[in-house]
Amino acid sequence: MARGHDIGRLIAEALARSSDFTREGVRLGLEQVKWLPAAEGHEGTLLGFGVHDRGALHGRYLVVRQWLSGETREVA
């Protein structure tokens, strides 16, 4: 669910920054999105795109979890 929230925020921010709703306009809008706080990952994980950066998540976003007795827990 957090991933959907993060992707939705990125798209909304990109569309708000787009000059037009063409492929090129949305790409330029995405490249203007810088450092939104992410809902997933560790505290301090950020979302954003740049001209040469095609990954949206930045920071300590890989969280290893396991299921124990029907509950998910972070593995330290």
C-alpha cells in the first residue's frame, strides 16, 4: 500500500510540474520532482528523479521482513 501511495505522489507532483501532458512534458515534470519523503523504507528515505537518475527511492529503503506466527517483523 505504501508503494502505491509513493507512486501516486510522484505522478501527481510530476503532472503538477508538467508544462503539457505529452510524454516529453511528463518526463520533464518527473525530472523536476526532488526529495519527497517516502512512505516506505526507513525514516529518511526520499523519492525523486533527476536527469541522469532513473530510480525513485533514495536512502535505506530495503527492509528485510519475515513472517512469524502470522505477523510480519523487520529482520535486524
